[in-house]
Amino acid sequence: MIVHTEHGMTMHAFLISGLMLLALPAAALQPSRGDPGTVFRDCADCPEMVVVPAGRFLMGVAPDEEVREALADAFRHRSEPRHAVEVPRFAAGKFEITRGQYRAFVADTGHAGDGCFVWTGAAVAEESKRGWRDPGYAQDDRHPAACVSWEDASAYAAWLSRRTGKTYRLLTEAEWEYAARAGTATARFWGDNADLGCGHANGADLATATTVPGADAWPVARCNDGHAFTAPTGRFRANAFGLHDLLGNVAEWTQDCWNANYHDAPTDGRAWPTGDCTLRAVRGGGWDEAPAGVRAAYRVGSPAVIRVYNRGFRVATSD
């Protein structure tokens, strides 16, 4: 099958059959977690979590947004129809899961993680020796974990649940978009203009074009965020909910099975448990994402078993 990378290229990947984990539904967060905006951790080295208020929002793309953004035809109409969603209160990771946090999970469980689709400077290709330790560019343990599959991310959340006695999971698509918008209706939480985003999100920009091999012809934002590849989590401004890097840095896996559009989508904030569940929804765009992909409404579907150099995750809890 053909899998689209976030800057519009394609790559071939063969699905591996196996037992797929079921997406967990969202539920109302218990009052003991505190008021919206409260930051907490369930253990000393657990991810910081932020309580996100319940609310209602319009999920999906605004009229004419995809035309204005010059989004490639193959990626259009996936975020339609726009529809109202009620999202219960939950807590989301303040940051994407870091390489250091993922390292602790691997050290404790022995979870395997080799083999990743990486950018070679000319194409995207799978390399067996690449993985979260080396996604093909320099990182340290403060950077978001990359080269992580949906299955890897789900295994991390299950491990964190065992450690804490709380239920951790990936965000649902509705939770993710609600969190990314943070009360706004523009294409990005800072507004519609991608060229004003270099203080807010790490997407493809002038630093990318001048540093990343083969990126000189990529569409980029006309600003410089100072990071050609991933940045340490939290380097960019938080949105109004106090969350960092929902747009850019690494694209983020969500719970939901892939559906090509929003016809019959859940309206209560829960994960969509039907559709093509060999694929999962990926949101937010990564460090190499063209401006058209660094938007709250942008979405792609990807095989749950593959690892990609610009893809990671954050966690949520409703306990």
C-alpha cells in the first residue's frame, strides 16, 4: 500500500498482521485531579500532565481553508464535514513523550524498537538499524521520541498505567484537535498565517531548507525557528491550554482507527473504534512538515505497525 509522508512524498510499506489493541473511550476526568490548567505527575519521572477543560468545539476544516493553504488534492476533504463535538474534561501530556522517558520504558520492559522509515536526503526508505535511539538526525533525551509506531506508543501507555495504577492512553482524534485548537477556530492556534509560527511550532521553515539534505525545494514557512530537526520539548510557546508542540516537532499518533472523512464520526470526544483499524490517525505534522500540514485540522492515516522518523506521541488520562 502507499503511505504518504507529511511533506507530500509517498513510501511503500507492507502491513504486518497481528492483534491490534482496541482504542479506549474517553471519559470524564475525576475531580481529584484539580481544576483546568492544573499540572500534575503520577510519579517522579512520569510525564507532566495538564488538566484540559470540558468543552464544545467545531472539529474539522473551515470552508476554503484547504484551498487557501494550497493543500495537495490527495490530502483534501479528509477533515470534512465540520461538526460539533462535546469533549469531557481529561488530562493531556504537557509535552510529547521524550526520548529519555521512552528510554526508561524500553529499559524496564525490553521492548524492541529497531527498523524505521527515515529521510535519506533523497527519499524515505526503511533502514533496519534506525530507530528511536537514532532516527537519522541528532537528538538527546530532551527531544521527543521519534521512530515510534502506534503499537509502540500504546505499549508505553500500558506500561505507564501499570506503573501508576491509573489509565493512560493515547489522545482520541477529537481530544487531540480540541487540545490543539485551545479555544480557537483559526487554522493554527496562533492564527492563520504559517509564516508567523516560528515562535509557536517546529515545522519546515528556513532552518529546514538550509540544513536538511534535499530540503532546499520543500515548501517551508518564511521564518526561522532555529531548529532544522526536532527541538527539545517545550522550546516553543504553549497554547492557551498550557500544552506545547501539538503542532510540529513530531507528528502524533492518536487512538482512532482511520476513516477517510468525518461522516458518522463520534460527537462525544470518544475514539472512533471502527473503520480501517490497521491504520491509525496521525495529527499535527512534524519538524519537516510543509505549512499546509502544520494545522489543527490536518490528518493522515498510517499503518499502526510502522515507525517513521518524524512521528511520536503524547499521552492522556481520564482517571
